[in-house]
Amino acid sequence: MKKLLTILILLLNFNISILAAETPKKWIKGKFYESVKDNLLVATKEMRDPRFKKSVIVMIESDKNGAWGLAINKPIGSILLGRLINTSDYPNVKKKNLFNVKIPIFWGGPVDTHKIFILHSKEYKSETTINYNNISISRDYETLIDIADNKGPKKKLVILGISSWGVGQLEGEMERDHWILSEINTDLIFGRDNLKKWINALKNGFVRL
């Protein structure tokens, strides 16, 4: 029962309100034309916000009410599994000494930085997995444990926080050429060279017609 309750809480947290996203005090509202969902959002050299300099973001949702996605090229270090989950709930994990396994962590954006998202390849599925075309997202402790035990998805990024925009905010930034779009490429997303992700995404960028 306790495990089920934990999963339900995680699923509820998964449904992020993009209307509640943090926004700068001054920004120019743009006009919504079409969704940029299922694309990479790539910061250009015109980007003025230092948090998003050279960022590459997988866009998960986008409509006239706002948008959100996950930055995939901002590693922030490694954290012990024992610091990411409630160790008392998993005595078998302690026996296998998995709490001391370090998990590489990425910065996903400045909003909801206490929430963990596991962006991964589609061959893996847990009770919380949601599929988005060529990629999936899971949000449960069991997936983190599987990763520590080398039983998780073949390709994965463990991400803290999201990047989100309110009504017209992203459109305004795109109209000022702060962002361009690039086609989703799983090799790029899960590549080991994070410095090249921005360079390659920028080279493959396109202008929305």
C-alpha cells in the first residue's frame, strides 16, 4: 500500500502546471502559431539569460497556454543513490550496497528543481513511464534503483527541474531570435559529450515556416 501511494504521488507531481511557471519580471509576449512539442529548443548566441546560455531543451509540451521541456546538456555532478531516495523503504537495496552508487545528474531548468525526471530510451518501462515519440520519461524510485543496479534503460538522463514558459513567453523569446528549433535526435540527447550537444543541435537547427 505504501509503495502504491508513493507511485500515485509521483504521478500527480508529473502533471506540471505550466501556468505556474516562474517568469522574469519583464518579458515580451509573443503570438502562438503552432506547437513546438517534440522538437529540440536550442539557445542562439542572442540568448541573454545566463541560465539558458548554450542550452538544448527537449520540448515535452507546448500549446497556447505555455510550454515546458527538459534541458539535456547541463550536467551538475553525481549524487549517491542513497541521497535521492528514502533508504528506509528499500532494505534489499541496502543489502546490495546500491545506496553508495553515484548517479549522474543534469540540470533540467530553473523550475521545480526538487523534482526528478528520468528521460530515457523506450525499451525500458516502469509503472510511471510516459512515452513521447522516440523518448520516454519515468518518475519513480524503482527506476533509479534499476539504474544503480545496471538494470535500467540503456540510454538515460536523470534530470532535476524543468524549463517552462507561461502564455506567450516562449513565443516572445523566439521572435527575438533567442531560440531556434532542431529535430529530435536521440543520439544527440543521450550523447556523452555535453559540450557538443549545443554545437550539433545549432548546426541542425531550422526555421519554423
